[in-house]
Amino acid sequence: MPLVTSKEMFKKAYEGKYAIGAFNVNNMEIIQGIVDAAKEEQAPLILQVSAGARKYAKHIYLMKLVEAAVEDSGLPICLHLDHGEDFEICKACIDGGFTSVMIDGSKLPFEENIALTKKVVDYAHERGVTVEGELGRLAGVEDAVKVSEREATYTDPDQAVEFVERTGVDSLAIAIGTSHGAYKFKGEPTLDFERLEKISKMLPGFPLVLHGASSVLPEFVAKCNQYGGKIQGAQGVPEEMLLKAGQMGVCKINIDTDLRLAMTASIREHLALHPGDFDPRQYLKPAREAIKNMVKHKIRNVLNCSGRL
């Protein structure tokens, strides 16, 4: 089975009122853990690659790993570029076999964002690739994306409609209160569901996307801290809020920080308990299992997409 685009995935997700997990990948063990979880849960799956991950692992290595995952699992997998910052990287990923790309022009003025996004859409659609745009800016840090709270802005519903109509994007990442990284809220966690409902009603049937949607699961934070970490005060998005968003037109939920925490917690624990180990397989195998179990939890309890193939 070849890689697929997100188009049919999102259509089913919107109609079924659930979301699809878009999990960031950096290496073989992360890909294996995610794919094994999706296969066991019979869930649709998006694997996404940031510019930083693409630079770290190299495009060709990631492509071959994802192709192996498709062949090994038999799953319909969408391979997506996360936070493409310019036309050139989107073009390289489209030409290099990705089936979906995100062009992030959210830092640009509205008209410039439209022009850049449309340029990517025109190139991608001619080649059968889907495109995600972004309107509004999330606070926080993820790879090269760094936005202060002062610079963050929520998505304007009226602008969202105009943006979608003028660019022809296939999905839209919106800002309603999530943020990148592990430190998402200083006070009581909250998402602007009133804004989400308005955007969804103004764009009926159109798939929306939430970035910065890791829940920063307490058990992984605690384990990281127990074995030498300093992740104090981290607070993610409550899982019940993400589940609700998936019933309101959000068809794609990005998950990265939770993967990093699950893997790091497992490796730190193993090396603390087995300080004599120096074979990477000894600590990467349980780390892969930790990712798998975390992803299965997300698929069942947050995304509600188990058994949706």
C-alpha cells in the first residue's frame, strides 16, 4: 500500500466526530512505536516530520523508514511536513515523496500569508499533495518555532473563512489557546471553544487542526524528574478538552512533546537502574514500548479513532 494523503482521512474524521493523531518522528524507534500502536488499534495515522527532524535524520532516511512502516504494517499512512517555513522546503518535501505539507505563514501579515500559502497549494495540488495552512500564532517553542506570549494571537473566524477561500488549503491550523512545548498554561488550562465553534460553523465540513496539543502526561514528567530531570511546573492540555475539540471539527491533533517525554522518561529510568548497560538496544527497546503504549492511550482516549480504518 502506498502512502496516502489526508483528504479521505479528514472527511471520515469530520463525519465521525473524531480526530487523527499527527505524531512527530525523528528516528526508527519512534516510528516503530507509533506505527505498532496504530496497527494494534486499527487507527488512521499521520506521521509528521519537522524541518529540524528532517535535518537531523536526513530526508532519505526518514522516507525509507516510513516506507518500511507502510510495508510492514499495511496501514494507510500519511507523511506530512510539519511547520514548513517557506516554499522551498515544501517543494523539496513534495518532490521527495511527502503526501502532505504544512506551510506556516502565520508570522507574516495576512495578505503575505495568503500569497505564500496559495503558491504552495498550487504547486502541491498539481502533484496530488494536500496542504495545511496556519492562521493565528501559538506561543511556545518547538524546534525552530519560537513565539512569545506577547506575540501569540488567536485565530479570527472571519479571516479564517477568507483565508480558506482564497488559498484553497485542505486544512487549517488554528490558535485557540494551545501552545508548543511542555509549558502551556500558567493558570487554569482553558481552550476557547466558543471561537472553535464559530470557526467550525463558518467553515462547515472543513477540517481544522490543533498544534501544541500534547497533554504532558504527569507520569512521564514525574519519571523524568525522578531520574535527574528538571521539568518542573509543566502543564499540558487536559485530554478531555482535546476529545471535545475532536467532536467540533478538529480533525488533526499534533502530538510531539508527549512522545519526547515518554521516550526520555524510559531511557532515564533504564540507565539509572542499569548503569552498566552500554548497548543502545537495551534502553531503546523499552523506550519504543513506552511510545507505543502512550500512543495507544492517545488513540483510544483522546483522539477516539481506534477501529476507524
